[in-house]
Amino acid sequence: MLKRIDATLTVSKGSFKRTKNFKPDYIFSSKHLDLNFFDEITLLCIDKAKADNEYFDFLEEKANNCFLPITASGRIRNLSDAKRLFDSGVDRVIVNSLLWEDKNETLEEISNVYGSQSLVASIDVIKEDNQFKSYDWINESARQTLIPEIIKNRPDLFGEIKIQAVDRDGGVVGPNILAIEEINNNVNSPIPLSYGSGLTSWNHYKTCLKKTYLKCVSATNVHHMSTTASKSLKEFCIRNGINLRMPEDNQYFNN
């Protein structure tokens, strides 16, 4: 199976921000980004207020100057919100809080209009009382359960599940494999999984990509800000038996 490595970038008020445990740390300039060896870009809006014109203008500018597929969040509440993201030039949209609300018809509508491959379900994981739970980043509290019922009951609506571990965001302790496996084991139909928290060594990425149910890993905070890191990461993974595209055989680098 062909695997992917994406560059996940957090955005607040029209600027890229580094995060630590889901809290903004500092601003960095897009001039420092090196995206040449990534397969896609994920833009996560971390503003708690609903996305405004500033964010959509930011998305459109990035989409117009980017050669990679873009996945983006934006506090989607209805089909119109999803449409505005797609109209800004993104290829896939992320839903998070909406998964926990009684809005199954909205999710069905988005999936039917744009295709399930364009809808990514996001689960933020935190460990509390010795159990993995979903983290409500708006209210900064743990929910009672880990997986939304809509994902269990209607996995056909989604093209991927994106997993992040709150306590490992911006850290160096490595992936939370147990949390990933719990999600994988409790979804009724196989959905490709993506993960991206606490990955700092090349071995962390290799460990994740060796898992058959993980299709993509995310480089966050630092590894997309070096002119050599992304190339070195891909070469290391390929040497260790991971099936990844390099720029010469990736269509997005040859347009």
C-alpha cells in the first residue's frame, strides 16, 4: 500500500502558529517552509470562533500558490461552510466538533455532494482516568467516550480519520500507538487512519507507517521547516521498506 507523509500546519488569525498541547506557541513565517518532499498539506484552524474572511482569504492564497493537495478545517456547521472551504481551493475538509452533535444529516449531505473521500473525520485524543477519550478543544475538556457514534454507524461517509494526541502535541515522546489501535479496533468498517502527534525521530514515523491501518503520518511544527528534513525522512522510510512517493514519481511535483 502506498503511504503518505503530510505537512500539518496550524493556523490562527491568518498566520501559521506552532502549538504545544493544542495551545498556540509562536508565529512562524511560511517563507521557512520546505514542502518539496511532502505528499499533501493539512491546514488546521485553531481559532475557536467560526472561520472568518481572513481565514478564507488565507486559504485561497495558499491554494493558489501550492502544488500539493490541501486538507483544511474551519469550524464546519453546515453544507454552506463546507462549500466555502472547497470554493477556497481545498481538496478535502475536516470535521471535528460536528461529529459529536446531532447533525448526521449535515454530514451525509456533505459526503453525498463532495464524495466521502473529501470528508475527513478528526479525533483528538486525551487520556483521563486511565481511559482514552475524545478531547473537546473548544471547551478544553474531555468527552466521555473516544469515538463518535456517527463514525461507528456510518463509516461510509468518511474517507479518512485523522488522529491527534493532545498530550503529545509538540512533544518528543513518540506516537500513541495504543490510542490509534483502540480507534482502529472499534470502527465497524476499515477507514484509512492518519496520525500526527509526538513524532520527532525518523523511527517514530517508521513505526507508524509500518502499521497496515495507518495510511498517512503528519509532520508537525518542525520537520517541514528544514530544507533537508523532509527529504531525509522520506529516504529513511523508503530504505526501511515503506512504500512512499518521491518527487520524481509524484504527479504534483511534475505539473
